[in-house]
Amino acid sequence: MTTHATIDIETLGATPDTVVLTIGGIKFDPMVDDGLHSQFYYRIDADEQISMGRSVDEGTIKWWGTQSEEIKLEAMSPDGRVSVEDTLKALNKWLVGVDKLWCQGPVFDIGILENLYKKIGLHHNWSFWNIRDSRTLFGLMPKDPRKEIDFAAHNALADAIVQSLCIQKVYKSLGIQK
């Protein structure tokens, strides 16, 4: 079985040094219609990141204000936050055995995470050649497969799950078998 994983982050900006609010992930086999397993979801300590000098974008704060109360609360509530170091160590451990790492635009998710790893002096557990972009894959389809799924967008775990389901759908549609 090939093990792929999709990760998604929610942040307070779009620059590499921005505060990361949540990280969600799911492992899956892209060759089958189900088989999602091993969820990963952490809510990271935003105050710790701000004290480290990570940035917050006012436009992004205003954008969060336009989201549903449920999504906003999940992203912004101070409850249940985990330290940056503990979160990134857990992510490294979770990624052991993953062959390919998918995200919705690696410059965003991977770039921000790599910057965060560097900031605290930890090595990340992926190589650049293992990164895949689901947005590019979805662009090969006549219609974006995410548009056919009703989900709570901007929840990092829900976004990762939907992206993984859509990757499986595109593989099947394109006849990708290995």
C-alpha cells in the first residue's frame, strides 16, 4: 500500500513567517476510494509564535471575521493549544512512512511550516521531491472536484480530508494506477 498524506494549515497571514493556528492532516492510499486513516490535528499556541516574532496580517484577521462562528471559534479559541515544538515533533512522527505529501499549494502550507521548523531549530520530516500540489492535480479535471463536496472549509482537518478524497477521485478518473 502506498501511503500518501495531505496536510492543511490555517494561519493569521500568508507570508512564510506568519502565525499558524491549526494543522490538519490525513493519511490515505490514492489508488482506492476509501482508506483514509491516521488523522492529525493540532491547535498551535499562537501567543508563543507572536512572542517568537512571527507575523499577523490585519487583512487576514478581518477575513477571519467573515467566517462562520463555528469555524472562527475553532481557529481562534485559545483553548487546547499545544506548544510549537510539541506540535512539530508530533507532525514529524506522524509523517514517518509517508511516501508523498500533498497540500493545496505547497508554497503556502509547506513554505510556512518549513519556516516555522527553522525558527525553532527543528528538522522537518519531508524532502522537497515528496511534495505534491493538489491544486495542480484538480486543475486537470473539467470541474474542480472539491465543488461537489459540502464541508466546513477553513477547518484544517476537514480541508485535508476533502483534498484527499478529491485526490483519490482524480486518480480514479484519470486511470492512475501507480
